[in-house]
Amino acid sequence: MHAPKRILVTRPQPQAAATAARLEALRYETIVLPVTQASHDPQAARNALTLPHDAIAVTSAEAIRALSVIKEPALPDLTPIVFCIGASTAKAARNAGFHHVVSADGTGASLAALIVERRADLRNGLLYLAGMPRSPGFEATLQDAGITCHVVEVYSMLPIARRPAMIDDLLCRQPADAALFYSYETARLFFMSLPAKAAEALSGKRMLCLSPHVAEAVPDGFGPVSIAAAPHEDALFDLL
């Protein structure tokens, strides 16, 4: 199998720009085509922080960015434990100034297991700063374990509307050799809105997915599909 030279990046900004910069430093060409964009709800974030809690759970760095739009004097309390889904989200939490950050292994299941293990730290409850849409598995696991979890939606990932002709032009003029997919919802929306000419241009090209769940959103007829050995970007890049 030939190594790809031109990579399609579908994740939202600002992550897409960071991924493209990493790829270009490795001498790949990039096509940056974010499928969704974040819409933050600062009022919901501000209200969430008034709820009793000993710890905060975040399954995306986007939740940390939602907190960052809160202006003084209503800045977040930086003392609670912040349970993060993986290393990149933990880095965002530390950069935001949180003092006690704990990272899981990059999946909702690993984050839920970590919180269950640390349930003694949750006498006043857990605050989950969530987004929409999201998978229900993380919350279901906590509920099954009897852990009280206040769920507050502080951001939404909204589809970016683009003209089919623009997508066709972008993906047909210089076709990608591979596409990177970081989330199930991104992959689902991408293929759902993919025009016929662009779909033909991507036929037979490599689809590189962060997890088996993400790969489930790749329709039959596209691929070959490869799945990262671990749910983080370094492992995804290893597939290149």
C-alpha cells in the first residue's frame, strides 16, 4: 500500500489547524475541511459552576473552551478535580489553570472507570460539562454505578453548511490520498453530505479512524478503513 501524500482533515477548528500543522511538518499536503463548528453556551457554563460538586468531568477539550468564554468576575473555580477523557483534554484543562487534573485513556469507558475508582472523592457530586451530540454510554455507566452526575450542556457541535459544488471542487481538483476521522458524528455527517463527484474521488482512498466506533460511520464502498491502536492522534498518525 502506497503511503499517502495528501491528507483530508475533517475535525473542527482550532484542532484542524493544529493537526494540519503537524502533518505539514511531516511533509504531507493537507486539505482542511471541518465538518462541524462549536457553539458555546457561556450562561449554561456559568450556571453549572454554581451546582454543588467536588469534581468536574469533561469528555472534550471543547468543554474547557466553553469555560474560557466566561468573563470576570465569574471565572471558574480552579480547585475541583477535573477528570479528563484523555491527554489532549487534560492539557487544555491545565492550560486553563485547573490545579488537579486527572486523565483517562482516551475513551468514555476509561473515563467512567476512573471516576468509579475515585468515587470516594465525590461526596458533593460530579459535574459533567457535556456537549451535543454525544454518546450516552459514559453517563449510563456512571448511573449504573450509582454515581450522582449533574449533566450540563455547555456547547454544541453544529454542522457547517457548504455548497456541494464547493466540496466537489475541493476534493476533486486535488484528491486526498487519505482522510482522518476523530469522531463518529464527524464521520457520519461528512459522508451524509458528500456529493457524488467528491464521493467518487474518495473511492478507494484510505479512511483512518480514531476508534472502532468512529469506523462504524464509514459507509460501505469507502476504504480501506484503518483504526488507530489507541484513541489519540499519535496513534492515528502511526497509520500513515
